[in-house]
Amino acid sequence: MKSSPAENGFDRLVDAVNGTISRELFVSDDVHRAEQEHLFSRAWLFVGHESQIPNPGDFFTSRMGEESVILCRDRAHKIHVFLNTCRHRGMKVCRYDEGNTPLLTCPYHAWSYSLDGKLVGVPMYNKLYEGVLDRDAWSLIEVPQLANYKGAMFATWDPLAPPFDEYLGGAREHLDLVLDARDGREGGSEVIGGIQKWIVPSNWKFGTENFMGDTYHNVSHRSVDLVGISPNARSGMKGRRADELPGTQHVWLSYPQGHGVHSMLLPAENSYVEAFRDDPEVEAYFRRCYEERKARLGPERSRWVGLVGSLFPNLSFHGRQPRSLFVWHPHGPRSMEVWRFYLVDADAPEVVKDFLRHYYMRYSGPGGMTEQDDMENWNYATAASNGTIARRYPYNYQQSMHAGAEVAPGTMQTTQINEQNSRDFYRRWADYVGNRDWNVLLGRDAGVKR
């Protein structure tokens, strides 16, 4: 019988109505275990991008919560996600980050699996297992549901989870601002240059909520803005990004599934602003993309520009500069591993890809100037949540409590700096760790005071 939040006590940790969140969420071992049992085992999770496994036999070792998984393409070009553990004694059958192989062979006792997960090789089978081992019953453990959304691969361990489209909900149009080609064509992105991985002594939720639209923390990046690392830096422009969007309306949206985004709406009358002056060829490319996108999408749809956002529970994104997806993998309540996937249009000229690659590196990742600021904030915040006295006092999430408006059932929109997205994220988090049913997790619990 499923327990309710009231029975396991997690409902008392989140008071989204009054805007307080317990520090236990960021340091408690019990909370961390509940997340693995009830959240990461049910939610749709990002596992990689189709462009990372273009050919039969290609694989990419990913993660779902604390579980190692293998994203791979079999000989029939079908994509799979398997738990990275041998069915014999549990050893990882894949210990490499990525590559190409005809078989996944366990290094412990050499049980071998094909890229469709079937057990095809058992040493001394005739002598030791004949008539006993049913190889068909001992295939690799495969996720029950897998979705390919414009090249981005999502999986869930819950066979009863709703289809990914329903889980994504209204956040779709903002994820599209990341995954769609810069000229407005659907899809067309690829991961460039592998991915960056690094471990941070911080709880994973700090990353998720930061990228739901925490503009309030921009003071943290003051030093980076003074130095100037934008695509126009050599032309003398300060700041982290090129100021290509004058007069935009900032819009924050929180969705009933727990997603939150911060996008921008260009003025009705807008024209191209040079954003890549350091390289004329790159500048010409993005000018052409801007004009083609406007013609393809029309004057209204083309006004939307992606900034940042987070899909529940642990996938965040930059929509434009630097265009990327990043995942906050828990390593326990006080540690996480961050993975950054950098995106470009697959058919972009090589000079454009190379220019963006250099910009991405100086902005993001463990060596990126902006990311270093974020990591310092989250490290200290996690440490400051761990003390006996500190844990008695909740965090304040009351910013712009009543500034939002409901624009669709369960969807809140705000046009000023706020913490509505974070409040709604933690309200949904409490429902997951409380083991609520999918009617609640999808936000069908109408009438909840917000």
C-alpha cells in the first residue's frame, strides 16, 4: 500500500503556500533515499542525445538517478537504454564512457550481451548450464519506456508513467527553443565535442532551481560581466552574452508537472542585432538564421527566445548563449555530478561550430568563468544547511508570492523576478517523495492554493 506524504513526514518539509522550504531537503540521507525510491524511479529522465550514437553498435554510458545505464543503437538501428549491470553477479558490462562495439561483455565472468540486450554468450554453457539457464529470461534489464524528442532521449523506469509528451506538457515550446535549428526548422541539433563532467559538493536541487529562472542571483556574476566573455568580447563588449535582445519582456512560467522556464519575448517590431561581431562569417550565419526563422515561424512565434529552464526533476538548459543541456546527477544528499551537453545545429558550418565551442568553454563547465560562480554559491549553501542549528531554520521562498497569474490550468506566468517556479517545483517534489499517484504528479490536483 502506498504511503502518503503525511505518513512519511515529507509534507512538513515543503510549505509552498507560505513560501518556506526545510534545509533537510538538501542534506538529509533519508530524503535522498526517498528521492531514489520514489522520484528517480518514476520520473522521465534525460539520458543523452541521438547524435551521440549515430551508427549501429554505438553506445553512450549515462545515468538515471544513481543508476548507470547504457544508451545504445543495435544492428537494426533501434535505440535502447539498459541498466549497466550483468545479470550474473552485477558487474558493469560497459566501463567506457562511449564507443562502438558488437557486444557488451562483462569483465567478471564474460557473460556477453548483444546491443538489443539479449544474453548471447555464456562461457562453458553446455557443461554448466545446459537445461537450466533460460538465456531469453536473463537479458539486460531495459527501461519500460523510452522517448526520442527531437533527438533528446528520455527514459523512465515506471511502466505506468504517462507518455513523455504529456509529462512534458506546456514546457514543450520552450524546450523547442533549445532543440530546434536556429533558422526555425524542427529539431536539427547535435551534441558537439563530447560532454563535460565534474563533481560538486552540493545537493542536486540547487542546480535545478537555479536554472528555473533565478535572475535574483545575477550579482554573483558581477566579476564575469566586468571582464567580458561574450561572443563580442574582442569587439569591446562586456558581459557574459552579447546584448542581442534589447527591449525584450522577460517571462517566467511554471508548469503543473514541476517544470519551470525563463524565456524572453521580443518586441513586436524587432530586427536583427549583431551578436557575433568577433567573426564576420559567424555573424553572417546567425543573421541569415534570424531572417529565415522569422519567415518560417511568422512574426508572433519567432518573438520567443529561450533563456534558461529546468524540466523536472534534473534536466536544465540554456536556450541560446551558451546553448546547452545539463543534468544534475545525485551522488548523495551533499554531492552531485554535473554533465554538460553543448548543442549546435548539425548542418552549421565548421567555422560556426568551432567559434561556439570556444565560447561555450569559457562560459560553462568547471573551467568556465560563469559556472565557477554558481558552484561556489551551491557549495556553501549545502554546507550551511548541514549544521545542527542551521537545520532548524527553513529557507525563504516568498519572493513575488502573489505576482503571478494562472494562464492555463496549473500553469503560472510571472513577468517580474520571482520564486514561483521554485515553489511549484518543491511542491511537486513533495508529491513524488510522498509517493502520490500520476493524477497528482501531472498537476491534475486542481484547487490547491498557490
